Amino acid sequence: MITISMAMHFLGGLGLFLYGVSTTSDGLQRLAANKLKTILASLTKKSWSATLFGMVMTVALQSSAATTVMVVEFVNAGLMTLVQALGVSLGSAVGTSVVIQLISFPILDIALFLLFIGFILYLIIKTPLTKNIGRVFIGFGCIFVGMAYLSGAFAPLKDSPEVYMFLSQFGQQPILGILISIGLTALMQSSAAFLAILISLSSQGLLTIESIIPLVMGAHIGGTMTTLISSLGSERIDAKRVAIANSVYRIFAAILLLPFFPYFAKLIEWSAADLPRQVANTHLFSAILMVIIFLPLNSLLAKALIKLIPQRKVKTQEPSPIYITKAALELPTVALNQASQEIRWLGNRILYSMLQILPRVMSSGESRYVAEIERAKKEVDWHYTQLIEFLKALSRRSMTRQQIVENHDLQLIAKEMKNIAHSSESLSQLGFKINHRNISISENGWIGLEELYVNVSENYLALLRCLDRWDTSVAALVLENHKGIIKDYNILQSDIPSCNTVSQSELTEGQKALIDQANWFYIIAEHINSMAKVIQSWQQEK
């Protein structure tokens, strides 16, 4: 009979386990931080090394779903092919097995000692490095304390023949066991948590090897369900392909292995004498089997996925972010990279759809050019709002100090981009007004204005190059060029003699229009200069 005490021990143990997994993952992510891409570059040259990368990242992130998020980002950024991404997906299953292997060992005493060391590193020494190491140790300790409580919760049931018979039926009806396991794992959104429960049940002798195998195979599949369901609504086509492949691997592995469960059970029994180790070995051996079967077929599967799931045409009436995805919020490194890409996209949108069209508005005043700039400005505003909401949501996540600074700087740069878009719209409206009211501007005024436009545009191009790699040398060039723009602006102002001798009300319409245009270009130049300063200061702090 299940008592309140058993339920409290079970829920408390499960909570401690999940907290430990989360804390360990947080500490490891902080230790790795932006080095993840460097690791990627050295591990994903071939399919087998991509599989190794999937193993390493899943162990580091404590989540195959988080690994999948990172993989999709790398594919979209051109750092990884779809074939390599599928290799990483296979490796993530083995990576989860490594975690399960660790928790199947009875090392509670060692974990408790690491828990104590973790608190010393985190609360007493308190340097950034020791705090992150402390997080890892604290999380690792909580995992095993949680396991101990889970095991204790099931202890009163070990002499219950009814419970034993109920769990044994999954060995006699493996398909039912697989389906039950898929449902429970998907409900928990964590295959590691479900496997921890299996290990705890087996430690009390409540599971047989025949029932362990279908339950573990179902956990393999159930662990991919959350990623699969979330990918269905994604506009990122590679997210769907990788998520579907992730589930397909595990489903086919279960189908292929189903007729051979009795033989597989003998292999598992040979590999370890105690049931908790048999649970871990079942997960590990089945994951290795998936790699052996499917890794050579990754190229064929990638081609099939591209044909079966083609890139959809984007509906212009339904705007969506170009790079940022909600799933990336789980990994600050990936989220910040996506935000940076989104800003670069904004910068290019402003360049090609606004700044480069301004001379046509100035010379002709055609309403179609003004309308095009207004459409681009609305689009920039929409993407800016989405980007800021994304970065604010990210700021509520656990990040390193450097990532917090980068997040803040990206918000500042995004705001400056939006301001440039607004200034460009004001310039286009002014150009339209000048042409349709036949306002006359002197030839020298137009020449000076053209030089100012060229210099501002060239500095904007330099800034976009700077944003590609956050290069401080290019940022310094932008800051130096700004001094020349200030000189051009002052010269243009001095070419209007009445500016210094008469009041604003006595200026001609042409002189007022020239001053207004020059002021707007100067404002754009100031926004460009501000972004260059942000980039330079961020790199210096880094």
C-alpha cells in the first residue's frame, strides 16, 4: 500500500534528482560558455566525430534535447551539415547513457563529499571559476541524494507480490511496456528522470530483466517526444528534420530489437549481476546498437529527409524572426549567437531597403520609394520588438557575467539599429516634401549633402563588417571615420552664410531643408558611432 510518506519520499527524491541535473548542466554550461563552438570545430569534421561531439555535449548539457537545439543552430549557421547533425543526434543517445551509467553506481558517500566541497567552492571561495565548479559538484551530489530518496520510497514495496506481478507483465507484453514508458517519459520530459525511477525500482528487486528492456527502449523514444512536438511548429526546417530523425532512430531500433529481446536479455545479464547496472547497460548497449546500425546510413537518411520535408515558401503576410528561436533560450551561448545574427540581418535590411534607396527619394521624390522605406521601417520595428523580448527572456536565465554583458550590449545595438531605421524614414519623408513642394537647394548644398551621405553610408558598411566578427580594429576605424563625418557636417553648415547671421525664421525653405537633411545624416552617424563604441568596450572587457 502506498503511504503519504512513500509519496513524499518519491516526489522529494525526484525533485532533488531533477534539480541536481539542472544545476550540474548550468555549471557545466557556464564552464564551457562560448568555447562550445571551438569544441565543435574540432569534433565535427566527419560523421563519427560528430557522433562523438553529440556524446560530449549531452554529458556536458545533461540533456539530449539541449544538444538537439545546439545542433539545429549549428546547421542553420552553416557550421555543420545535416549529415553531421544526424551523427550528433545518434551520439546524444550514447551521451545520455553515460549519465545513466554514473547514477547506477552506489557512490552516495562520494557524492555527499562532493556536495560538501561544492558548497565550499560556491559559498566561501566565490571566484567565478570555483563557483561554477561548485555548481557542478552540488548538482552531482543532489542527483545521488535524490536517487537515495527514490530508492527509499520504493523500499516498502519490495515484498509486495502485487507490485512485482504488475511490473513483470511488461516483460510478457513488451509492446505495452514500450508504450507505457514512452508516455511516462514524455510526461516527465526527461528520459534521465524516468530511468532514475527504473534504477530505483530495480534496486529494490521490483523489476525483472525482461521488463527492464521494453521500459528502457520506450524511454529512448519518449525522451525525443518533447523535441519532436516543439519542432512541428518551428519555421526552421532543419529543426524538424533533426527532431524527426532523432525519433525515427529510436523507434526503428526498438522495432528491430523487439524479436531479439530474449537474446538481448541474456547479453544484459552477462554484462552485470545487479539489476541497477543492468538498467544502465540496457540503455548503453541499445544506444551503441543505434550508432552501429544507423551511422553508415546517415547520408541516405539526410537525402530522404530533404525530399520528404522540403523547405516551405515563406508567407510574407506572416512575419517571423529570421534566426532567433525560443528553444535556444535553454542555451545562452546559442541564444546570443542567434540574437547577433538577427541584428546583422536587421543591419542588412536597413542598408538595402532604406539607406541605399534614399538617394532616389532625394532626387525624384517618387512615392513608391518612400512607401518601400516605410514598409522596411515597419518590418525593422517588428523584428526589433521580437529581438528585445527574446533578449529580455534570456536575461532571466542563468548566464555568465560575460554573457550578461553581451546580452545588454546586443540590446543597445538593436536599439541603435531601430533608431537608424526611423531616421532613414524621416529623411525619405523630407526628400518627398522637397521634391513635391519644389523646394530649391543650391548646387553646393547638394554636393555637400552627397559627400555626407557617401561618408555616412561607407561608415555604416564598415560597422556591418565589424558586426560580423565583433572586430575591435574595424570598430576603431568606424570611430576614426566619424571624426571626418563631423568635419563634413560642420563644413556643410558653414556653407550656409545666413546660418550664423540671421534667425531660423529668416532662412529660405531650401536652407532649412538642407540643414534638416544634414542633421538627420549626422544623427545616423551618431548611432553608428555609438554601436562601434559598444563593440569596442565589449571586446575590451572580454
